[in-house]
Amino acid sequence: MFDTLTILSCREEQSKYPVPVEWTCFWFDDDYHPNDETFQMAFSANELEILSEFNDFFNAALKKIGHPPAKPSELWVIPEWQQIMQKADLTLRRLIETKESQQKRGADGV
């Protein structure tokens, strides 16, 4: 999940996978399975909400884009893809902050 969000948020990471449609497959096919019990158990309620928000945004933006272009450089100039990258970065940061907060509360015995 964190790796996919990193790829979705970063051109350098996207460059390692030269076919843009792969990036969306990482999320929808490999990572995001909100109805799966194992998936649900892996995240807190807050984290699940953060992931759901990103998923909804990602879906809506991809519908506006349509089928992704064949070349990453063609996708990077599309405003909706730029918004996806920004949202993926924000989502990743929110998840990290949530994990750190949960670890701190656990270490403090709260």
C-alpha cells in the first residue's frame, strides 16, 4: 500500500514502470481491497477512511482522464493526474502520521 502510494505520488518512481496503466493496476488489482477481512484488519478505522478517501478521489479523477496515455510524460501533463499525484502524496503523509501517532500512544500506554 505504501509502495503504491509512493509510486503514484512520485515521477521518479513512476519512471521505473514505463507503462502508466500498471500504476493504476497496482492500486486497484494488487492493493486496495476494502471488503477483504485481512485488509480491514491490517488498518485502523482512521487509516481505512484515509484510504477510502483516496480511492474515491482516484476513481473520479481516472474517469475524467479516461484510458491513460502510453507514455508517462503524456500523463504527467494532465491536470487530473497531477492532482492524483498530490493526493497520493497527501494520503501517504496522513497514513504515516496516523501510524506514528498510534505508535506513540502505544508507547505512552494510552
